[in-house]
Amino acid sequence: MAAHPRSESARSRWGRPAGALAAILALAAALRAVGIEYGLPFGLLNPDEQSIVPLAWRIAHSQSPDPHGFFDYPTLVPELMAPFQAWQAHPSYLAGRIVVLVLALAAVAAAWWLGRAAYGALAGVVAAAVLAVDATAVSYSRMAVTDLPLTLGVAASLALAIGGRIELAGLAAGLATGSKYPGVFLLLPIAIVGWRQWRRLALAGAAWAIAFLATSPYILVHPRQAYDDATRVQRLARQGWLGFEHDHIAPIAFTHRLWDGMGPVLILALIGLVVALTRRTRADVVLASFVLLYFVDLCTLRAHFDRYTLPLVPPLGALAGRFRTLVPVTLLLLVVPLTWDIRADRRLTRTDTRVVAQRWIEAHIPKGSLVAAESSTPPLPGLRVLPLALPGPGRTADPNRDVPRLRAQGVRYALVTGAIADRVLAARGHYPRETHFYEQLGRQRRVYDLEPDDRYAGPWVRLYRLYP
């Protein structure tokens, strides 16, 4: 069969699709490789690393996929990391990050597949390029967390649904849900495509359930605990999180997060979404239904984390690529997030302040000393640590955030960082007890103080000696 004339024209103008995809993947890999060793040997790029990577290590060394009572996330991602933790004496954050980076590059390829299935070869190039340089995607591609594996599953499942292969789309949706619970929203576009094809829909639903439960089998063993953990995480996200007290309402906040990742290409994507709602081809319905359902769910949250928008990037990239005549403009606009990526990559070539502080503390603080430490700080081997609970909307204030109480418990040092303190003090009206705690510390002796500068990145770090 002869090739379509417009397809031949596009191929001659832009080169072969495989060559374009290879170039995009090379760019994506280069952007993501920079900074992958940041904050090592500690998981300081994202606090969730300190839950996921140790879980993967425990799975590897117990030779069981049992999440050991941790169901904040499904277990597919820790299980994928586990084989690379088997020979590690301690949890390896670098090994976990490399696994996620590989999955993130696969997500770029899946975005290409999605755009191509929806609107043709040029849309595939645009969708892949958008995810390749999206600032949020680049940032989380080097973190050992679950957001990019979910994004991979979303792109693959939507591509299969557009192609009419709803059984395989259900399987991919199950794997996406095994990465992170919001993958369940993929069932809506699958149901729309398979409507009235009840046998195929039943098979797709069965494939989803089998894939999800096969990758998170201990949900069946501990259903009550799994339900409690999953709903607790959702409840906290809906109540809010430290740092979002003065944010805009959710629709504006998450649109802003999408802009921070995609830049002005978001405008073209939203125009594409409007066109999809009017034309309603199969591709239009699949992409629009997922984007709208997922965004409506985001609007119920008060914790406006940028990573929550990542599953929207591949379908929005495909929608931006539907305008064949605007492809040059679309690709040119991607220079904006590309510059953001390069600026962020430069920062990650510096040493994290907390790594430097940990070395100083290990060398200068007497072994066995009792230290009160906030979250997002590195481990302190040789010292006894009293963790200070993370503040947040609706959370009970930690009674240990009080200097006299700490002294009474024998605590002689307090380690705090700007990662927590700056956010508390920016919303001091919401956190009077925590604010008072930092004021108390200000009257203690500061034995160590490190600020970020041209050599160091990360938050400021301060160690106080608590005197009677």
C-alpha cells in the first residue's frame, strides 16, 4: 500500500520518526543524568526516597515482596528496585534512581507512541519532546519515587486504548495502578472505548485487577492495613501539606504547576483539549476523558505538589501535537522549559548542605549524644536521634518541639533545616507552637550553621546546643 502523501511530506521534512525519537531520548537522558548522584549516599532529593528505597532493600534481603506494613504506595516500584539492592549492604539510593531514570526514558518513548497513535507521527514527536523537557518530569526522573513509573503506565494504557486494544490497555492500567494508586483513573477511558463490548470490557477489567494484585499481592493479605494507609495518604493530601497554606485554589494552583513544567506549550495543549471536546474522535475521547477526570480529582486536593501533574503531561503533549502546521512553533516553545532544566541541572552539580553538615556533625559531636532532628535531614550514625514530627494542616503539634521539654529528656542538640523551618515561618499564623520553637532555638548556642552558596545547594542547616 502506498504511503499517504502527507505522511511522506512530513517524513521528508522532519526525518524518520525513529531518528527523531532517538534524538529526543538522547536529550532526555542527558538532562536527567545530571544530578542523579545529588545528595548521596542519602536520599535528599525527595523525602519519599527515604521510604521507597529502604523498602526495596528490605524486600531484596527478606526475599519476599511483603512491604512490611507499608502501603502508602503499591509495591511495584520497590519490587523493580529490589533486584538491584540485593548486593548492597545498605539501601542504595543511586541504584533506585537509575531504575526510575530508565522507566522515565521509557515514559518518553510511550509518550511518542501515544501521540503517534492519537494524531500521527508529528504528534508523537511533539508528545515525546514535551515530556522529555518538561521541567517537573526531568526533576522527578532522577528521584527514586513512583511518579514517573505511573506516567509511563498512563501513556502506554492510553495509547493501547486509542488503538482499540482495551484488554492490553487494562493490563497496562493495572501496572500503572501498581506503581501509584491514581492509575485507577485509566479505567474510565478504557470503559468509554469498550462501551457495549461487555465481554472485552470484562476481560480488560480482569486484566487490570490481575496486573495490580500481582504486583501488590500483600494488599490481599493485609486488606485493612492497606486500606487505612492508602486512605490516610489521600486524606492528608486533601487536608493540605506544609508549604501550601497560602496557595491559590486547586484548579489555579495545578494549572500553575503544569505551566512550571511545560511552559507556554500548555496553551496549545489546552486549545487541543477544547478541539478534542468538539470533534470527539476515539483519540479525542480517550485523551479528554482522562485529562478531565484526573484534573477534577486534583481539584479536591489542598496539597498542590508539582509531581501530581505528571500523568497529565503525555496526553497534553499529544493534544498539543495535533496541530500539524504549528509543530515548528510548538517545538520552538519547548526551549523555555529546556532553559529551566539546564538552570536546575547546574544547581544539582553542587554538594547538598546537609551532606556537608552530616560530615561535620559526625566529626565534632560526641558519640551517643541525643539529638532532636527534623525530617529531611541525613542519618546521624553514632548518635541517638529523637525525630521531630513534620507539621502540617490538621496535624497535632509535636510536643517535642519545645526546648525545655527536650532538655528534660536529655536532648543536648537540635538539628533543623530551612526545608521545614522556612515553610513554617512563612505561615507562622498556622503554626504558633512550631514558630515559638524556632524562636526558642534562636536563644540557644548555634554550634554549626551552613547556608547554600556557589558551592553548596539545598536548605540552610543549623545545629543548636541546648543549655539549661
